[in-house]
Amino acid sequence: MRTFLAGIFVFFSMTAAAFACPDWQFGGQTYSYSGQQLYTPQQLQGAAYGGFDLAGCSTPGAATRGYASAAPNYTLNLSGMDQYYLVLDVVSQCDATLLVNAADGTWLFDDDSNGNLDPRMELRVPSQINGRVDVWVGTYDNSQCAATLRLETFFSQSPAPAPAPQAAACPDWGFEGARIDATAGSMNFPVSYSLTATGGASLSSCPAIPSARGYGPQAPQYSFWLSGMTGHALDLSVSADCDTVMVVNTADTVWHFDDDSGGSLNPALRLPAGVGLDGRVDVWVGTYGGGACPATVTAQAIPVAQPAPAPSTAGGCPTWNFTGQQITATGQFLYSPQNYAVQASGSTEIGGCNIPGAYGYANAAPDYTFYLSGMEQYRLEIEVSSNCDPVLLVNTADGQWYFNDDSSGLNPALNIRGTTALNGRVDVWVGSYNGAPCPATLEMETWLN
């Protein structure tokens, strides 16, 4: 168990105060961008929420106020930023704050510079924006609300004159778009990404792309690096106010194209399981007439019916050495029940995995990894609902295992108490009693002690 790995996870034996301040070591939802990619503004949809009073935290050089969680909302891996400066701002429905740990370790903070009680900051030092940048979207009054983090680069000085116009080049997977790392588990519900649909080359003049029409850029807007897609199809759709087209190149380098299958002049594709979905999948969103407009691309992994696996230990026993889809939350945020879609499934018979009282089947990696804070006054209730017979396995921040099968009919539920168990990383597996997969819903809710 992780409790006994001295020197690596020693913080699990500390008091709750160890989790009372923002810590970049947790990491947030991860995105990778270059300075050139951010020259087209990017919007990350999420939430602003509190957790811990920043007045008691040591953030050298940053006069902080308000509240933020222990783990960052976002971890940005930035490159090619030397000729740019970076602007971050927040649009929210409450009094949001912005805390940043820059690539050189500098802490930066803002409260209201964007107007309407929202924050904004400019990072102009190259050493602060080349590398890992962690971002917390907090709140002044410890509330929570929907919030959008906007990222955009600007030239530090006027760019060199543009070269003479050349013929636009066809979509080319030799270029890489904004990198999105995802698994089938992290996309078992629709996930949307903002972009600008643009023209470029005439796609009908690109012989490698069958039946293509309209116009599209040379570089993809997004490059999805996918894993765990065995037994899953991939749905991709576009929503925009203009007539858009979509080009996709899968990990087996096969081209796919669509124009209007999504309705309202927007494209949609379902890429079936087994067509090269494990690996890099590039997505271009162009326009039928060659212009440009704001757009959103939505991705979702769709489980394909599979036969029940034979009892075996294939895939390995559940282990916290892997992470699931990462969620950061506070006890106050979970006081309103939160539901997460999940596929109840398992490839390993966990009765032989040295987990006390556990049985049924589960996968090696957790379905969700929660980074929890502000749990001192709460207990955590975890429930699963489905139309099959799921099992529930949890490993808490202190390294303890919890298991349940049938607390509510054939559905499992757990109630977990204790600050050391709940403040920090909590991994959740939704397995299956007989190994057969089915859709399920995981509910997380806190109750006052």
C-alpha cells in the first residue's frame, strides 16, 4: 500500500494542514499548446471554486486573497513562447480569482482586472511561459460557479512581414494540433473543445482525402492521443454558425471526411472500433465556402457490445500506480451531488488481488481519480447505479481499500469518513460482478459529519 512507501507518499501521514494550500505537484486537467496555436484564442470550460483560504498560504511575491483548491484546475504544457506574451482571463458567474504558478516557479495572482469581478493577467517573461504552467481558478468568497478560462498569445513585438502568398497546402498529419491526452474512460461522456473553423486548401484538390469538398487548413486544430479504445467507437461532431466540414486522420493514417451528417450544415463522424483509435487522431475543421467562424468540436467514446470476458487476471490487479480521469473538488462542491458517467467493467478477477473482502472483476486503472480538499467537516457517500450488477472499489488518500457490492439492490454504495482518508487523492473503480460491461453512473456526495 502507498502508506508504507516512505519518502514518496509521506504526505499521506501528515495532518489535514498539508493539503490546505495550492500545490502544483497535484497537477490539473492537462493541455499542451505552442505559442503559435494560442495565437488563435482557446477557451477551457470548467468551474471556479474555493476550498482553502489563500491568506494562510505561502505564495512568494503574490498578494493572494480569496479561496482556491489544493490541486490546480489546469496544467498547461507550453512551448515556442519566446516571441509571444500570454494573456489569461476568466469569465464566470461569480467573483472569481486567478492564481498561477509559472514555468520558473513564480507565483502570480489577480482578482478583478478583467472587470465584472473576474481576473486577468499578462505573462511577458519567456522563462515563465516556456514549460509547465499551473492555473487555479478560485473564488473570492469560497463559492463555486461555471467559469471559462481564456488563453491567447500576442507578439511581444511586431512580427516580421508575411512572406509572399503561396498556394494553400492540403491537410498534413506531419503537423500536430493542440495536444489532448485522453482515454476511453475520460471520454465516456461528450467532451467539447473550442476552435476556429478556417478555410485554406481546396479539399477537392487533395487526392489523399476521399470525397472531400470545401476548404481546410494544413495543420489540424487538435491532435487527440487516445488509449484504452479497444471495444469503443469514437464520435466526433462539430457545432458552428457557418457551413463547416471535418477531416480526420486516425492512428493508422487513414483519412476520413464529412460535411453535413450532424445537421444544420455541420459534420459528424462515428469512427468504428478497430480503425486506428489507439494512438494519435488528428482533427481538422474547415469551412465549405473558405471563410472562418468560431466552432466547437465534441468527442465521445462509445462502448461497443463485447462478450463477457473469461475469468482471468489479464490487465492486472487494481493499482493506484495508474490514474483515472482526474477530477478536482472540494467538500463544499460535492455537497451538491455530482454524477459521472462510467462503464462498469473489469478484466481481472479481484478476489485474488489481496484486497480485503473484494470480489468480482475490475480493471488495473481506476475509472476516476479525485483530488479532494476541504473535507474536514464532511463524510463522503459514493454510490453506483446501473442496469447490471456492478461492484465498487475505492482507495483513499491514506492508502486504505474499501469495497462494496450490493448495498442498494444490486448496486453498491460506500460511506467514508476521516480527514486523512478524504483530503488528497481518492481513486475509484467501478467494476462488474461477472465481468460483463454496462453503462453506469457514479454519484459523489458529501454530508456534514
